[in-house]
Amino acid sequence: MSFLHYNSIAQIADALKAGETTSVKVTQAVLDRIEAIDGQVQAFLCLDAVDTISQAQASDARRAQGSAIGRLDGIPIAIKDILAVKDQPLRCASKMLESYISPFDATCIRRLRDAGAVIFGRLNMDEFAMGSSTENSAFQTTSNPWNLDTIPGGSSGGSAAAIAAGEAIATLGTDTGGSIRQPAALCGVVGTKPTYGLISRYGLVAFASSLDQVGPLTRTVEDAALLMEAMIGKDALDSTSISPQGDICYAEALQKKKGPWKLGVPREFFGNGIDPEVKANIENAIEWYRSQGCEIIDISLPHSDLAVPVYYIIATAEASSNLARFDGVRYGHRSAAADDVLSLFTKSRGEGFGEEVKRRIILGTYVLSSGYYDSYYLRAQKVRTLIRNDFVKAFEQVDAILTPTSPTPAFKHGERNDDPLAMYLSDIYTISVNLSGLPAISVPSGFTKAGLPIGLQVIAPAFGEADLFAVAHSFEQAHDYHEQRPKL
Ligand code: GLN
């Protein structure tokens, strides 16, 4: 196989099975690629090569004995720095956790290990997953492999850039308001945000617990389906996790489910603020579905314009509570300048957290404070229900919904740094999905004239992953955008 580092999970699994390659060869190819180009991309915060190769050797040994576990056995998968991997750093790209080593594996990591995957690397991100450009990392700035002057999106920017640059076969990210799908769109890869609760959050450092979900970033929709199958399911360690319902043989369903589907296009998603090239691209994608016999239905999600403000009340409220645990006593950074208990808290937090994290803690504390709770937090919860009901109503008419993933392609480093509101609008098309607990995927849909990737978002009803993947797969297979590679 040529360019091992740019193959899909499915291709490598076939080659491993046929004895045409080994896990050590694939893993070494990925490590060599990182060595060659990560100085430019800066997707990885750190990497334990010895541990990585020894996992690959163990996989090859299993295979030699005829006891390979399944399609993921021996596949190197890199991990966002917010998911706990035993004995590896878990820093959330924050000074607060600079020297923290995780004593345990997150449930999703354990499940991938049980499937034989080679778990490696710590991928860069916005600090505590707050951001849309990966520029909020306390340690380094990741670049978009398609144009190193631009950002990879965020907060899972390292996870998306690593796939685009051939530095991993697949990666895991997390999505609270769009952090898997938006960077996937900006880097030209596939990003999946599962139904809320389908994948355990145990071992995922909490940002906003009612919104956070783990999900895969991959080269193909089929790879996303394979990874999801291995990770889903009820977990006694996360009370919000749920047993999957309906068709859960996602990869197999891709071969069976061929449409035609009824697809909704929400008119609110094509108005102000969308880049004209992105708009034209998504309209073309919709026309392609129509040409395949799908019925395209004009729908309305009337409360969409409230999604961003509602999100920034709920997410910051939850974050202010979740991040209270970083107090200089139990976890992470402890100020050397403190001389009493109160200054231990304030100085440790003041020194450990970056600017965006502090902004959110302050905002979240404000909306929860007595006197403001009713007018902000409670109202936001009510509007959240209205947003969710819009989707419930839409799904009475359609099987899935098509939208752009991001209103613009990748922007230049620094362009939105002084304007938090402009940055917050990067997730205008993804946030309502998290507020509603629904599954969605971003699939590559083409490029701008300047050669930057564009992503199409498909949204399905809760637990509709089998259809979600099938709708996205049909588009992917009829185009070759996912096979394009940046010149790196
Ligand atoms: N960009 C959004 C934010 O900054 C979403 C982040 C995420 O999904 N983790 O909150």
C-alpha cells in the first residue's frame, strides 16, 4: 500500500487481514509523517512513541496467533487532550493542568482498546474546549494543513488537522457546540457528533455537561461508523449514557440504506453572514441529492437565531460550575505566591486559566447569580426547549436536514482574536444540534477558489445515526473531495 498514513481505517483493516501490512508498519508510517510535518502543522502537544509502537506490536502478535479482535485492531487513533488516557498527560491545553497525568482511561478509550486500537498522542485544542480556532491553547497554535496561514477550526483543531495532514488514521474529538464538525469542515475531513448520551462522557473533562459529546474525526463516513460502533453504549460510570436504540450496525447499514430520502433545508441557515462561496457550494450539494431522487423540502427552524445566545448562557453556566474543581487544592496548578486560603484559590485560578476560560467563568457565574438566574439561565432553558421542538416538528416531515457546517471557510490566524462575538458566530449552524441532543455529521463538500475545504452538515433525529451515515455516505461516494490531499 502506498502512503499508508493517508489510508482509511477500512482500507488498512483489509490490508492487515490480508497480511499485506502490519500494525507496526502503519503506526511507524504515521509517526514518520508526524516527525516530518508536525513542525509546520503543530497538531500534537506530545506523543509517547515507545508506548505507541508497543501497542502496535501487541496487535501484530494477536494477529499472528489468529486472535485479531476486529476491524479496529492495530489501527492508530490519536486523541484530543481532553480525554483521559491512562498514564498520559491530560492537560486540556491549559496551564492549569500542565503537569497532570491521568491515572485512568476514559470509557471511550477503554472500549477502543478492547477493540484492539492503538491509542496515541495528545492533540491540541482550545483550552478546556472553549473556542473555534484552536488559538486558545496555552501551549501552541495549530495550522490548517490546507493553508498554514489559516486556523484549523476548533476546539478540536488538532484532531481535524492531524487527519488532513496524514498524521493519524483517525482521531477523537469532543463537540459541545460544534467542536468536531466545524474543524472537520475547515480541514476537509469527516466529523461526527453523536446523539447525546450514546457515548459515555466518563473520562472526558467536563466543559458543559448537558452538551458535551465525544465523537470521531475520520477520512470517510464508513470509518466514522466503525469507530462509533466500538464506542457506543450504556456505561455504569456515566448516568447520562444510554443504551443505543434502533439499527446500530452502522457500517453494514451503509450498504443497505440507499434512499431516496426526504431532506429538509432550513431557510434560516442561508441568510445573513454566510460566505457566498459556501452558500453556492451547499446549494450544489442539495441539488445533487435532488438529482438522486431525494425529495427536498423547504423547512423552518424559527428559533435558530436564538441558538448562539442561549448556548452562551447555558454553556458558560455549566462551565462555571464544572471548572470550580480547579482550585489549586485538588487538581492542577497551585500558585507559589499564595499566602492564605483565599489567595490560594484566586491566584491559582488567576495564573492557571487563560483569558477565554476566565471570560466564560465570569459570564456563567453572572447568569447563575441570584437576581439574574430567572432572567438569563431559566429563560435560556425555556428557549432551549423551543429550539428542540423546532427539530421535533421538522422531523415529522423529513428524514434528515441539510445545512452548511460553518458560515465561512478557514480564516487567518489572529483574525477573530479581538472579537469574541465574531468567533462565537463560527458555530451558528452547529450549536442548535447540541442544544437539541441530536446527531450530526460534517462531510467534505468541495473547496473555495482559494483551495480551502467546505463541509456539508447532515442532521438526523435522535438515535438516527444509521440514516445519518447513509445520507452522508451517498454524497461522499459520488464525489472525490474526501480523497483530495493538501500539498504538505
Ligand atoms: N466554539 C464553541 C465554544 O467555544 C463550541 C466549543 C465546543 O464545541 N467545545 O464554546
